[in-house]
Amino acid sequence: MTYDWTLRATLVTAVLIGGPLHLGTATAGQAGADAGVDPLTLTLDDAIARGLEASHRVAELEALGQAADALVDASLAADRPIVALLGDYQRTNHIDEFGVILPNGEREVIFPDLPNNYRARLDLRWPIYSSGRVEALERAASAERSARLGEVASGRQDVRLEVTRAYWALVTAGEAARVLEGALARMDAQLRDVRNVLDVGLIPPNEVLAVEAERSRQEVLLIQARNQRAVAEADLARLVGLSSGARISPVSQLAASSVPEQPLAVLLAEAAAGRPDRRALRDRLDAREAVRDAAAAGVRPVVSIGGGVDYSRPNPRFLPRRDLWQHSWDASVNLSWRLWDGGRTRAEIAESEAASRAMAERLREFDSRLEFDVRRYTLELDGARAAVPATTAMVRSAEEARRVVDERFAAGVATSTDALDARVRLLEAELGLTRALASVRLAEARLERAIGRP
């Protein structure tokens, strides 16, 4: 009996060294393995801000948005005058000069042999009427720019969701590793227990071998859990722009749900109005329709004005031609009307109409998928919220059970295995609560992404 009390006291100490659960903190084993390395402390907001800054996808979309801005500027400049400075040199073959004999007997050369020809021109071209083609292309470019802005906003929301997922995955993986460390400590204590009992001859050797096998299994699970945490840490480091070997300490707590409950109809209306990727599809449909209008304007006339100043040597507008620099000017009104182009305009119109129909169908498909996503993530959030009270009650029950078992163990009416099992059940219940809270936060993030909230 003296041995039994000593053994129980030893096992109670092993049970109690686990300490209370702190959500979102690194495990003791990890801290020991990473001694000398200062981990980067990150809140969820910090991680999202870093992720948005480091995202190559967002940078790509922003660059495409700048390209769309330039395209708008180019379309706006299409109906403005173009002023160009031209210059050329032309070498021609020698010819026989042409001239006439004047009444005074002198010979006047009308067309001299001038093989070297120089020309400089200041030219002006200004389309003043395009039958709506330029205006349609301006609308198309503006709609494309709006679509690019919507894609940038959608890409930023995708990054927020991805960083949020990786952040809570790291927190949950860290807690899983900590629980398994507690389970391994329990197996070590139990292994010492059965070895002591074996030494006094109360059990056969095979029971020790069974405990050793179970301890090895727990150790394998712990190795896998630590590896999962390392993978989650590397994933989060990649998303926030850190090196692959960076250490991260997540400190945001898995608090209760902060998103207010709203009727499904309200959420669907908000999603239809707020999703930036839906607005991008709507803008692209407008752009396709504008391109169709521009193609249809190809069969209508285009009016432009032109003019310029020439400074040539020789100047062909003067006779007789002389090897001198002379200037001249011209002004014109031009009408261009394609009466037949072999079906090119008709094909462009057909292509634009087909692209508009395809974009309209894509928008309808998006709307049907959007409604499903909002319903799905609303149900997931409701289910995750409902699981929190149940897991909280589980934690309270496990805490009370551990307290009772500890008192019974101190009184000598419970075994050491009972006390250790109660501690492990408490750790598992706390891990279940951690996972439930993480599920709520992740479901919130997914629902907000589906709705289109920034």
C-alpha cells in the first residue's frame, strides 16, 4: 500500500504538468526544437495586410488594371487630331531634261534632271465623324477598365480568404500537436507505471510490450502532427511573403462569432450587388456589346479633315521644277465609305454578338453558383456556430470529470490510469473546442467572400 500511494503521487504530478490550454500558442516541443529562433508574432489582421502586400496575383491584376487605364486613354485619343512631322529623301534615275525655246531665243527648262529629291512635311489628320465607332470603342475600353478594377477587388478578397484559412490552420495544427504531446506524456507515465508493477511481479511482460507499442503509435502521431504544423506554417509564410524557413507565432484568439446573423434573402441581395467579380462580368458584357456596336459602325461613312505644310527640294507643285527649297500647303475634307468589304464587317458583327451571348450565359451561370455558395456557407456557419455550445459543454464536463477523478485519486479510490485518462479527455475536448471555433471563423470568412464584403 505504501508503494501504491507513492506511485499515484508520481502519476498525479505527471498529469498536472500539462498546464492550462492557451489557444493559438506554440507547443512546448516546438519551442524547444526552435530554441534560439525568434518567431514572428502575427495577428490575423497583420497576416492579411502582409498577404495583400506580398501577393503576386494582386500585383498582376493591378498591372492589368493599369493597362486597361492606358487603353481608355488611347480610345479617348482616337477622335483627337494627329499631327506628324514627315521627312524623306528620294533618289531617282537621270532623265532627259525637257524645255522650250522662248521668243527671246533663250531655252527654258521645264522639267530638269534632278535625281536628288528632299521633302519635309507637317501633316494634320482629324477624324470628325465616325458614325459612332469611336464612341463605341470608348465605351468598350471604359467597361474593360471597370472589369479590371472588379478583378483587383476580387483578387484581394481571395487573398484575404486564403490567408485566413492558412492562419487558422496553423493555430489548429499547433493545438493538435500540443494535445498529442500531452497524450505522449500520459503514455510515458503509464509505461513507467506498468514497468514498476512488472518489477514487483504483478503483471506479465506482454502488458509492458502492449503499452510500449501504444506509446510508439502516439509518438508517430505526434511526429505527423508536428509535420502538419510545419506545413501550415510554411504555407502561411508563403502567403505573407516570408522565407520558407520563417517561424510564425499566431496570437489572435479564436473568439466567438462576430458576424451578425441575417436572413438568407438579405445575404443574396447583398452578394448580387456587392460581389466585385460579378460586377466585372457585367462590365465585360457591356464591353462586348460596345464592341458589337463599333463593328456595326464599320459599314457607315467616316469623315475626316486633313492638311499640311510641305517644304521640298524640288517642290513638285511648282513649275518649272527648280533645285530650290520651296514651301506649299494643302487642306482637305475626306469621306471614306466602305461599300463592300467581302463580308468582313458582317463577320465582325457576328463574332461580337456571339461573344456577348457567351458572356451573358457566363453571368447567368455565375448567378446560379453565387446563390448556391451563399446558401452553402450560411449553412456551414450555422452548423459551426451550433457546434460551439456543444463543445464548450464537453470541455466543462471534461474539466469536472478530471476534478472528480483527481479527488478520488487523492482519496485512494481511483487508479492512476483513470486520472491520466481524464486529463487526456480534457485535452481532446479543448482541441475539439479549438477546431469548432476555427470552423466558425473560417465559415465566416468564406461567407463574407461569397457575399463580397471587403
